[in-house]
Amino acid sequence: MEKIWVLLIAILIFLVFAYLIWRLTSGDLKKEYGTTMWKHWPSRLYYWQGVVLYGVALTLIAMFLLKWANVLTF
């Protein structure tokens, strides 16, 4: 049961970081690429791959910081 809570916390942290990255970067990139380039799927695919990559990295860092602070045990 304890592992399920750790997994749920990790998913929640990932969603928060992904949302923050999306909110902070989507407007600037749409302006930089332009609306016609943003509508093509390769531009959006690379953007979302970056969002997922940064979200995973920040989630791992946050989880290990929580483990180091003895908030989580896994």
C-alpha cells in the first residue's frame, strides 16, 4: 500500500511540473515559431517531448530530495 502512495505522489509531482513547464513556455514558443509552424505536428511533437523529458527529470530530483529529507521512504 505504501508503494502505491509513493507512485501517486510521483505522478502528481510530474503533472504539476509538466503543467508549469507548459504554462511558462508555450506562449513564447508559439510566438517564436509562428502559428503556421506551430500547427505542424513535428514542432509540437518536439515541444511535448521536451516537456515530458524536463518533467521526468524534475520529478526525479524532487523525489530524491523528498527521500533525502526523510519525507518519503522507498
